Amino acid sequence: MSRYYPAWNGIQVLREDLITFAWSEPMRDLAAKIGMSDVDLRKLFVSMGIVARPKG
């Protein structure tokens, strides 16, 4: 069964979609798209149990 994650604006997001997002581009580019730092985005992924791309 898929697990939903709440977003800042109340939209629920599937775990699979977060994983796809996390691996789609470098972390700094993803963070810029949503208006936060890459460090904060990585911390958010870790807190949700989402494995992000390695650095570099």
C-alpha cells in the first residue's frame, strides 16, 4: 500500500513521487525550484525516509 506524505500546501504526495523527484535533478536545482536550501531539502528527505542522490 502506498503511503502519502503531506506537503506544505496540504497536497498529499506519494512516496514513489518523492523518490522520483529526489533523483530527477541535482539537489541544489530541486531546492531552488521549491524555494529552500539544498541542505534543508536533504534533511527533509532524510526525515521522511527518502534516499536522495549522493553528493557530487
